[in-house]
Amino acid sequence: MLVVMGIIAIYAETIYTIVTLFGVDPGPALLIGTMPILAVLLPGFPMLFFIAAFAVMVARKYRRR
């Protein structure tokens, strides 16, 4: 399930990048300093989900022994 969430996060980040590239985005609602919060958080979410999925997989493998 975490891998699927990671893939969906990659898709969301790609869509957000395309929308901002074409200028369809009305502007950042929330800012961290001068950067939009989505531009800061979206690239990191997929990797966090994949790391969590790997950790769960390893924990399940060694829990059975």
C-alpha cells in the first residue's frame, strides 16, 4: 500500500510541476519563506513512502523468524 501511495505522490508532483510550468496555478497559498509549501514537500513524499514500504517489508521478513 505504501508503494502505491508513493507512486500516487510521484504522479501528484508531476501534475503540480506541469501545472506551474504552464502557469495554470493561481499562486501559492502557503509559503515557506519565499517558496511554495507544495514545491518543498511534494518532491520528498514519494521517497518517504518508498522508505516506509521498504522498512515495513524488512520488519515483516525478520519478525517471522
